[in-house]
Amino acid sequence: MSASNPSNGRRRLDSWKEIAAFFGRDERTVNRWEKELALPVHRLPGTKGRVYAYADELIAWSAGSRNGNGAALEPSGRPASEVPPVAGPQVNGPSVGAVATPSRGRYRSAIRVLAAAILGLGAVALVLFRAGTTHSSKIAERGGALSGQTSSGSVVRASTPAHNPEAEQLYLKGRYYWNKRTPEDLNRALDYFMQAVVHDPNYSQAYSGLADSYSLLREYSLMPSSEAYPRALAAAKRAVELDPQSSEAHASLAFVLFFGMWDIGGGEQEFERAVELNPNNATAHHWHANGLLALHRLAEALREIDLAQTLDPASSAILADKGNILCAAGQPDEALSLLKQMEGRDPSFRSLHLYLERVYLRKQDYPDFISERRKDALVMNDDSALAVAGAAEKGFSAGGAQGMFEAMLRVQKKLYVKHSVPPTDLALTLAKQGNKKEALRYLKAAYEQRDGSLLFVKADSEFDVLHNEPAYRDLLVLMNLPLANTP
């Protein structure tokens, strides 16, 4: 049975038996591959022979193995034409059994495309992520129109290219789990989308699903942004290349450019293109609303999130983000009513606790603020966040709000040294204490470390105390965020 590693969101195989099953071979064969062909297998320190491997590394390895003449090899080391095909990745799920193995040539081609898009281009994207990027590359010629969208966010096209039926079914199952927004379900969705690409390497929507899964794993699991966003960017670009007329693909690319690459102009352009291609794309309106929130264009953000809700009224993600936008727009009571109602129905949905925490902080309801902070830490299985919540509770009992912030800051500083909490967390605590100089220092660190929360610095009213500080305004310019607030 395969496992998903909760610490980084990648699918992990935890024994020789699982690794062998992944390839459809016996354990002796994969043992030999490790010794003779450098199969990427890791060993757990302090154990006697316990091994594990990551599915994406195995896929890249099988795609990259070559003989002396440069011809592709199967993992056995023999020419691909002489051996049976490698079995496709398996998924544990209620409605999916073993995946039928595609023909040898189609499987090899699909694996190479998948490895190139997600790992090869991902490596290039990682460089861009670290250095910052602009929307300078040309996307393929654009045109055409789409006609509708389902409540799950998948696009229904007026003229849909023929795709492998199995790939389409895998894609739809992936979207089902993707909408659940839990670490386990997002990893399951990722597996389905990967299988869809294996079955049909030219299926744009499957790549869009991969991009969207990586983009959300960064938020709903402990997968670092430095790993998630480059992979999402590679997959989203591939989706647009395969189908320049896909609203879904442009929305996926818009999300990564705006929130991952901090390419505000490029992201806005792609959001507009996604809506132009399909005005009924609820996901595009939803994500654009969050982009407008970051830009503090609050009236526009509310209009976009209302439109997204109209198009997909069953989406919990849209409703939760509407609550967050209402809070930022100065309507905390409306936000509280909406979010609390949702929390009662789905207490495991992470966004609700995160947004309620912000509402209670803004309303200076510190006991409930602490409670929601603890719930968020438990949902995320984040020991560091749980330690901060515990310190907040003890500090508030001993010294009220001032004692709470002082206790939080002490723990946050210790964890920050261990890279266990983001710099924006410390900056917010310091801003609440009125320590502008130190808050600005950590905001600068957030910029240098590409802390994703920094993009919403204008949406957090706790930072309004810094508005007239030259260093703060310089930071906004660097981030391409507006200096003045737009109601």
C-alpha cells in the first residue's frame, strides 16, 4: 500500500514491496535496479534496511534511463522494445482498482511528457521562483470560446477534442477529490491526474489538474511553496501549450503567476483571458477575487466572489473565501456569521479556522482567536503552530492581550530560527505590539524568503500602523502592490 508523506505532500512508497508493485515487478528486480541503474531509493536512518521512494522520482528515473546509444531503456536496462511496459502508478481509492497498462509506446511517451513537464520544467521553474519572474514568455496562439462549467470547476467545452475515455474518468475523479481540500484528498487527486496524463499525454485538463493540486497542497498541507509552485508552473504552462483555448488552463496559470511567482501583471492578464474564454468559469472568478483582495481592490473582489458563488453555490472554498473578503472589507460580523455556519457543517475544512482566527483577532475576541488558532494547527497537524497556540493561551491567562502577544512572540522567535514558522507571523505579532521597526525587519525577511503570506500584507489591517513608514512603502513597490487603499 502506498502512502502520502504528510510533511511534504509527495506520494511515498514505504517498502521494497511497494516499490516493486509500483513498477509491476518483483522485489529482486527493483533491488537490482538500485544497484546497477541507480534507482532512486532512500533509506531511513537508524533502521536496518528500511527503505522508501517517491513516486515522482521513480517516474523521472524510468523516463530518463538510457543506453550507450541514447535509446530509451526500460528500468531493466534492456531496450524498451524487448521488455514489457512498466506498470502505471496505482491509486488507493474506493472506486479505482488497478489501472490498465497502456500500450508500450504510449506509456513511454506519456511518462516522458509527464517527467519533462513536472520535473524537467519544474527545475527551470524553481530557478525562476527563487529569482522572481515576469510574464515574458509567449503562450501559444489564443482564440476560440468555451461554453460552460460544472459545479466542480471542470470546463464544459463547446467543441471538446477527443480524449482517452479512461483519462477523462480519472480526471473527473481527481477533480472530485481536489474539491475536498484536505491533504489526503489533494494527494489522491494528484495521483488521479498523473494517471490521466499517463493515459493521454496530450490532455490539457489533466495538466491543469496537476497544477491546481500542487498550488493547493502548498496551502492545505506542509508542502513548501518552493517545491509546489515550480511544479504547478510547469504543469500549467503545459496545459496552456496543449490547449491555448482552455479557460481552465489559463486560470491555473494565472493562479501560479499571481500567487506563486508574484507576477501581478501576468497573473491579472491570465485571469482576464480565462474569463474571456469562459465567463462562467467559477474557479477563475474565485481566484481572481483573491487576487483583487491582495491588491486591496475590495469592491471588485466582492463582486468577483459573489459571481463565483452564483456560478458554483455549492463550493465551500468559494464561501469561505467570501467570508475572508468580507472581513477585509470591514464587515467582520457578516464574515463571522457565514464562517461559523460553515464551521458547524465541516469542522475539518482548514480555511474556516484560518479565516475565523483573523476575524476574532480583528474583533479583539482573543479567547476565540486562540481557539481557532489551535483548531487550525490540529487540522494541519502542525506541531509548531500548536506550540504557538499553547503559548498564546498561557500568556492570555497570565497577562491578557499583552501577555498573549509576548508569549507568542517568544515561541515564534525560537521556531523561526528552526525555519518552522514564516516571518510574516512574527511581523504580525510585532505590529500588534506596536513594534514597527522589528515588524518591518521581518517583513523584509518575508520578501527575501518569498513568504507567500506577504502578498496579502495590505489585506491584513494589523499592518495599517506601518502605512506611513518609508520602508513599508518601499516593500509595496517591490511587490507591485498599490500604495493607496482602494475601497
